[in-house]
Amino acid sequence: MRIVIATQNPNKVREFAEILGSCAELVPLPPSMPKAPETGETFMENARQKALFYASRVGDPVLADDSGLVVPALGGAPGVRSARYAGAGADDQLNNQKLVQALRDKGLRQAEAWFACAIVVAHRDRVLVEVESKVDGLVHDEPRGEQGFGYDPLFSPQGESRRFAEMSAREKHLFSHRALAVRELQTRWPALTAK
Ligand code: ITT
């Protein structure tokens, strides 16, 4: 089926393509599309906002992802502000630097953390399905690895000493919040499963 991947983050587009493979024909957002509002206090609220915003502007069903890293020892930061933790327009490197500093300021070399991913599929003015998944692990005060994006150099999933950024895409998707959420989505919404 044709589905619009309603994100302006090219790394998310790449990961959805890797995870979904031939299960769907993925269509990117038109380049001229304005950025959707993200004023919610939860990943799910934001995913819903984005899905409905873009679904009202394109014809096909859209899939929106709101995701981020939650560190309870830092009061839940970066949380729903993951993309803009070091300020509006901050890049991954600045966000990572701020997170490392926040851990060190607390005297922590590492802390328990999880990545969360909420996915909402909407068509026109209607939400069709919504799911949320997470992966538990540790966040560390020094980056490692070159793969992936975002906070991947700082995060190791439970039971693994390697960071996401030290894994191939295929290995990351064995653990990742996004891959888990897609698997759940396919269970709840079989239209997204290869025939
Ligand atoms: P859209 O809203 O257009 O989808 P965005 O990047 O602003 O793009 P979010 O608001 O959901 O998306 O912010 C997600 C941020 O969380 C992202 O920029 C990364 O910093 C981080 N993040 C999410 N998933 C991640 C992953 O798999 N690995 C590393 N960091 C991730």
C-alpha cells in the first residue's frame, strides 16, 4: 500500500524504509510542506498532531512518528523535547553534548534510559491506528560509534554493551523502539504487511 511518511527527518524516512522493506510503498512529504505543530506533552499527543496535520494536506494515508530519549535521572529529559533539547534548530551533536553535560553535572557516568516511539496513522481527518513502543537501556557520558543518528552514540539497549551507533542498521532494528512500534502497528493494522 502507498503511505506517506510524514516526517521531515531523513533518518526516520530511511529507518522506516529499512524496517518496512517491501511491505509498503513509502512516499516522502512534499519538500514545500510546512512543519507540523508539536505542542503535546506526550509522544502520542505529538504523533497524533503531526499525523492529522499532514493527513489533511495529502491524499494518501500518512504515518507520523514522535520519538525521543527519556532519562528519569534527568527528570525525563530530553523526552518530548529530544529534537530541540539544546534549543530550536540544534543539531544532533549539540543535543548529545548537552545530554553528556547534564549527566556529568549530576556526577553520572551512565543512567537508565529508554527510547520511545509513538506512531499514528491517519487518513484525511481520521486517526486509523496508533501504537507506542519503547526500548530500555543505558545512556552514557561519552559517545561511541558512527552509525545511526540522534542520540544513538550515547545509548546501549539492555543486554548489549554496544551503543546503537556501533550497530549496523539491521542490528539496531532488532532492538529499536521504532522497529518494535512498526511490528506492533503491523499486528494492529495488517494493511501494512506484505501480502
Ligand atoms: P519530525 O517531527 O519531522 O518527524 P523530528 O526529528 O523533529 O522530525 P521528533 O520531534 O520525533 O522528530 O524528535 C525525535 C528526536 O529524538 C530525533 O531528532 C532524535 O534526536 C531523537 N531520536 C528519535 N529516534 C531516535 C533513534 O532511533 N536514534 C537516535 N535518536 C533518536
